[in-house]
Amino acid sequence: MNILQLNPQIVVYTPLGTGLAYFIMDYGMSVNSCWVVRLAKGEVKHFDSNDIRVEGNPTYGFPLKPEIPDSWMTLKEKEKLVKGN
């Protein structure tokens, strides 16, 4: 198993909302990586790599905002996206 500490932390989108990723734990080729994320309200949760979205870099042709599944968004987040805030 390998653990990578992200320094600085990166903004991630999860099924429970946005947060900061602090660590990535890799268990090998046959298992998805596990991300340790501090959510906006202070909770620390572990997420499978399939449940993480990170912001892109327009310089490399990746849009800044990733595609987030509708099932992940709360009503407030959906309203915020529509308003563009």
C-alpha cells in the first residue's frame, strides 16, 4: 500500500459535496485508490476513486468545472450552478 499526501490539498467534488483531498491511498492494481477528503462542513470521509471529480486545467484543454452527476448535487448546488455563482 502507498499513501500520497497532497500538498497543497486539491478541491474535489464527491457525492456528498465539495471538499479538500488530503491523501490518496493506493492498494495496488486490483483495487481502486481511496481518497481521504475533508468535506465543507468538516467531516472527513474516504471515497473510492470512481466517486471523485477534480477541477481541470484549461491550459491543457480540460474544462475547469468537471461533469458532476446530477445524483451528486444538492438542490442548493444545482441552483448555484444555474445562477453561475
